[in-house]
Amino acid sequence: MANEQKGKSEVTRSLGENKVEKQSFGGYELARAYVPWQRYTNRWDPMEGLVQGTIFPELYRPYQPRRNP
């Protein structure tokens, strides 16, 4: 039980030769994956899939940045 901290996450990164920095996030959740249910009904041909980034049209979601008014 020594040194056990529940809900604490640490990231260690190298700053160069023999130097290390630890950063604590105090129980914050850094990310959460969300994958919606999909029905795979169609497929694009391989060349179109390379252009679109997927061979499944149902998964194609082009990036559209939000614009602030």
C-alpha cells in the first residue's frame, strides 16, 4: 500500500539528457472514446478509401472546424 494514490495520474516526459519531468493530473479524466454503433452496408473501393480515409461511407466524417462569431 505504500505510495498508492487512487485517482491520480502522472505523465513522465524526458527533457533531455538525464532530465525527467513528472506532471500530475489529480484525478482528471484526460480523454474518453466514443464510438457510435455502425451498420456496415456499403464499401468504397480501395483507392476511394485512401482518399477518404476509410472504406466505409458510414464512418466518413470530414473535419469541419467550428467558427466563433
